[in-house]
Amino acid sequence: MSQEEEGDLRGIEKAIASRLPRVTLPDFDYTARPQQNLDQRPPRPARDPRSRSHGHASRGTGGGPAARAPQQRRWSGAPRRRP
């Protein structure tokens, strides 16, 4: 565990009101550095700009937003009533 993680661990121990054991592994190199920068996210795969599904499964058998009648938006806090 790194020194940066020590505070997080103490917070967890405080929340569970119990101390977690510290174990040192004999064959682990604690001085090694990661081979890549783990603070950066990997690049996202390119997607087809014509795709509109955004990873969501298709719902129903309609033809998409154009096939449905436009809905009126209600901005009040009242719940919607279904006809």
C-alpha cells in the first residue's frame, strides 16, 4: 500500500470500526514503478458518427424518434398522468 492510500484505509477502518491487517508479501517488489502512466484513461474506440444507439438496446419495433408523435414537455413538479 502506498502512503497516498494510507489515509483512505484509515477512513475505511474508522467507518467499519475495525482495524484491517497489514501484510507484507515476501516476493513482491514494493519499490517497482508501473510501466505505464495509470493516471490517464486509455483512448476511447472510434464510433460511427451515424450511429444513434449510443450502446442502448433497441426498444420496441417503431422506426425511431421520427415515427413517434411528439410529446409535450411538462416542467411542473407534478407526476405525469398516463391516459
